[in-house]
Amino acid sequence: MRRPKLEVADVFHRHGADWRRANAGHVSLDQLQVMSAIEQCRSATLGGHVERCEDCGHSRIAYNSCRNRHCPKCQGAAAEDWLAAREADLLPVGYFHVVFTLPVGIAPIAYQNKAVVYDLLFRTAAETLLTIAADPKHLGARIGATAVLHSWGSTMTHHPHVHMIVPGGGISLDGTRWVRCEPDFLLPVRVLSRLFRRLFLAALADAHAAGRLAFFGEIEDLRRRKAFDAHLAPLKRKKWFVYAKPPFAGPEAVLAYLARYTHRVAISNSRLVALDERGVTFRYKDYRRNGQARYRTMTLSADEFIRRFLLHVLPKGFHRIRHYGLLASAGCKANIARARELMAAPVAPVDPPAVHDTADPHAATDHRPPCPCCGGRMIIVEVFARHGAPRGPPSSGPGIGS
């Protein structure tokens, strides 16, 4: 597996210690732990194992992954496992991509209250979608959705929104038939936007009244209810952004699309261009432009790059992928079976779960790359612990990450 020329870990290795000293007392424990995990990922610090090709005998050292959900190196394998588990739940219908975005005025409140406000974003977006879909004036059916939280824009600024992948139809309210939506239309976005705005602002006001929100620094005055209400007042008249893309071509396209969104982090290593005395240069999309002009590069100081990256560290235990309606965990299997029955669709085959070669939670699994010499299967022949080393050097080949 070829290592990218530049990684977020390289920025942390070169500038992380100075950044931590300069920001001491203003960095959360969660953010410090994410930095440490990324710095240690696929290094001897986490231990590893020796792999050997069954065919040609080529050996190599593979260091363990940190498995942190914010690490750019660890999300590819995690996405593959997650998508394999979702494949059997796909229905033979078009799928729509709907995006619910919080306005700029909410972003500072969201950053200081991630667990509360991001949860409200999930819940009110899902309630909006399910409510309008169930309305007989629209679809008149119970639908399902998979929602994924993203808190960043293309340049890593704070931009909280949820991506929702929605089957194009649902089970009728009396449970007797499958109701298909129009081929290129799911639900009216203006209606979705208005209900989402009302539900979210009401829920946020309730959270404030219950003392569940904290305010510091520039927005400290919002602790006072009068100031808080005055801050929200203009947002009640503003148009909230809800966007629905045309449906995908089929289940395979849905999986490919989901793979791009479910386990994405604030910036991927592949977008990094340079790390030098000017700072960190990376590629981004400018959505105000069209065509090739949309693809641009930006250079940030190393300090600002690290600050922006850490804006998007989630609280421990917070679930950034959630399922609603027909796809909610409790009844998902039964609902999918019922939907297939109503559509008279065949049941999708389910592959058995992948078997792990070792009980070590950090060790490589079936995602190990093949032998670079002959393409053969690599097997683990030795495991070594954290801060350890293999008993003897591998016969050939550079070390890689697990």
C-alpha cells in the first residue's frame, strides 16, 4: 500500500507540540487524544505484526492502526465493513440524497454545545422528513432514512449539516402496499425547509430553557434568555437550506455514494499538496464557481490548519451515523422484509461476516493489501506489542500500516 506523500499526521508531527504549548488550557481532552492517535497511527508505538506471502515468501512489517474515527488513514477499511453490513438492506428503488444545513447564526452555539445541538439537528431533520412523507398531501407513506453528520465545509470551516440517503418510497400508512414516489421527485424542499426551521428553533429554545446549553467567549451573553431570543428572531424569517439531489441509478450507486460520506473526516490525506514554511497547502472545492474553476488550492498556517481540523472532533460516544423510520435499528430487518414483500422483490444474498486473523483489535483484517511481489495472499506470522519490535527483520519490503 503506497503511503500518500503528505498526511495530516505529518503536520501534527512537525507542528503539534508547539501548537499544544501555545494553546494550553484551551484544548479539550478529546482533541488532544485525537492528535495523539493520529500521530501514533501505523507506527511502532501501537505495535503490529509481520506478514508473509503464502506464495513467494515475501515478508513485511505492518504497524497497527489507531482506529480513531477522526483519523484520515483509518476510515477506508471502516467504511468497507459498514457498507458490507448495509448492502442487504438496500431496496430495488431509486434513492435520494437530502441535505439539511444549519444557518450560520446557529454554528457558534453548535460548536460550544456539540452533543446537544448536533443531536437536535439529527432529530429535527429526521422528524421533518418522516412527517412530510407521511402527510397524504405528499407521499402518504412511512419512509426510512440513513443520516450522516458532517460538521465541515470544503475548507474545514465549521458548517454543520446532515446528509440523508432516502429510498424513493415507503410503506402505506395502513401497511398494505408500497407507495412509490415520482421518479425524479421525493418531497417539496420548501415545505421541508419551513418545518425543519420551526422544529429546530423550538427544540433549541427548549434546550436553553432547560439549562442544557453553555455559552462562552463572544456568545457568552446568550445565556440570558432575552439575548438568546433576540439572536434567534432573525433566523425565524430566514430561508433554511434543504437540498434534494436527483435519485441514484441503483443500489450499487447508493453504496458507492455512501462510501464517500459515511466515514469521511474533515480532510483526507489525498487533498494535501504541500507542507513548507508557508504552512499547509490543500485542494478544495469552491461551490460558487462552475467547471474546472471550482477546483482550487488554499494555504493555511500550520496553526490554523490544526485549529480547523480539531473543530470537528466529536464528543466521545456520539453517533454520527443514524437510521430513522423504516431503517431504524429496532425494526429494520422486519420493515425491509415487508417492503420487499409488498414490492415482490427477491431477498438480497448476505455474505458471511469477514473472519479476523487475530484477536488484536488493532491488527489488520481482510483489508490487508496483497503481496507487492506476486499478488499473493499475505498471512500474519508474528504479532508484537506496543512499543515492541519483531523478533527478526522481515526478509524484504518496507513497513506499511495495518
